[in-house]
Amino acid sequence: MPESTSLLRRAGWVTITLLATLIALLSARYLTLDPETFLPEQRATYLAHLAPLTLHVGGGVVALVLGPWQFVPRLRTRHPAVHRLVGRVYVLGALATGVGGLLLVPTGLAGPIGPIGFAALAVLLLATTTAGFVTIRRGAVVRHRIWMIRSYALIFTGVTFRLWLSVLSGAGLPFDQVYGSGAWTSWLIDLLVAERLIARIRPPRDGRGADLPAVPGSGSRGRRTTTPAPGDRAGGPVS
């Protein structure tokens, strides 16, 4: 890989990690259950639904912070046990935020566009994260990485949506319009970026590289071993 491309990927990873950590820290304030930290338009609703709110925010904070580190090749190869442990915690966090999000959907703002958009996001997050877990249990490492890139792209909506709100609301657009459009646009943008990354590591159509030897202890049993697909050496979003 050219050095310029490697540096660009590293810069992208650092940017994503810093933004995710920052938003996670800001969102973690909700876990204090202090009404003053809640979005004013949602304050009464959140106070009436503290359990799903805690599930959604708590899971999202964990997944946002841990996700980027799962795409670091050195962590996977040199510390596979850490990679597996962090991955399992990430899966639990992603599933928790998806379930909590679904429970909060009926209380969403900018209905029906906003709630439907967030419902779609939650369902896709649950589906991609589950697919990522199932594929690694079957030893399909490349497919596992593909699904987990999609999963984290959806988790990263926590960042994209807040940027969407800040920029467009700051431009003076009506809050309901900004909120409702962001409920769809934010995660669609993230998925489009994810698919661009996935195109570099997707297994060939003949299936070669689809099932690589899993990390020892990952749960695969007797799966076949093949030569890695050309794009797999990139290891996902960073290298």
C-alpha cells in the first residue's frame, strides 16, 4: 500500500476515534439522569422513559468508544484475546443501544418521519451486528469484517446526527425539519462511506477469501482455510 494511502487511512481512523470519543463523553452525561442534560424538546419524554434511555445511551457510549479499536490490525494479530473480548463487549453495547432505540421510537420527535428513520436505524444496527457475530462464529473472517464495518457505521450515526443538528440548526433551519431529515440522512451517509470501504475488501464472486482461518478461540470449528482475498490485508478501515 502506498505510504500516502496508509497515512490517509490513519488520519481517517484518528479523526473517527476522536469524534466518537468526544460524542460518547458528551452523551454519557445523560446517564446521570439529570434533566438539565437532556435535549429540551425531549426532556419530559426522557424522564418518563429512563430505562430505555439508559439502555440506549449506555450501549451507544460503549460501542462508540470501542468500535474503532476493533479495526486496528495490530490489535487483532498481536492480542487476539483482547480483540475477542472487546468485540464481545462491543456487540453487547450495540445490541443494547439498538433495543433501547426501538423502545424509544414511539416517543420520537418530528413524527412520523423522524421515528420511522430511527426505527430503521435500530433494526439495521441489530441485524448487522448479529450478522457480524454469527459470521465470526462460523469462521468467515472477511464477511465478519464487512458486517462489523456496517455495524459501526450505524453506531457512528450518534456522531453524524449531532453534527447534522448542530450545522443545520445553526444555519437557522426549523428544528423539526433538521431533526426529521437527520433521522434518515445521517445513517445513510455513514452506510455509503462504509460501502466504499467494504468494496476494497469484499470477497471475489467465486467465494475465494470468504472464509479465512478465524482467530484462535473465535468459535469456528473445522472451517476451511483459504488464501486471503487481496483486499483483506487492509484489515478494514485502517492499516
